[in-house]
Amino acid sequence: MDAESVRKSVDAALLPMVASLGGWGVEHAHWLPDRDGSPVIWLRTRTKIEAVALQSQVWLLPQLQVTLTRLGVPHDLVWRLRFEFTSAEAEAGLFEQPG
């Protein structure tokens, strides 16, 4: 599978991921290739607490792997990808001046 096909498959999987994890506070997902070309999927929640709670769920990784596989992402890529978590709350804090 070429890089463009992989990109399209991963992009197609992001919307169902966000929809299925909305109850956990996920409001956005995007992916960027790592240095070795493997995708790193970033999930953004509203709050830091939601991000921590979601990260600790044992079912999360298998659910996301199934979603990616169903939408055509090759198995070898699915097994080596990483998930990272952030929150709108944490991102807003990046630009605050220390008081």
C-alpha cells in the first residue's frame, strides 16, 4: 500500500474514532507520521482528567486497532502505531504566562 493510500485510510478512521469516544471527552483526532513513517494518532479531549481517564482504559487500544483495520489500514502499520493524548485544557495552558 502506498503512502497516499495509507494516509487516506487513517484519515477515514479518525471520524469514527472521535464519534465512538465522544462520551469520554474526545473532540478531535489527527495523525502525523513519526520519524520512521509510522503514524502517531493524537486524540484530544476537553480536559486533562478526561485524557488521563481514557488513557487508562484497557479496551482503548484494541478498539482503535479494530477501527483502523476495518477502514483498510494495513495490519503491519496498525500494530506499530502509537497513540498520544492531549487536551484542550492542556493546550490552552501552553500559552499562559506564569503568574
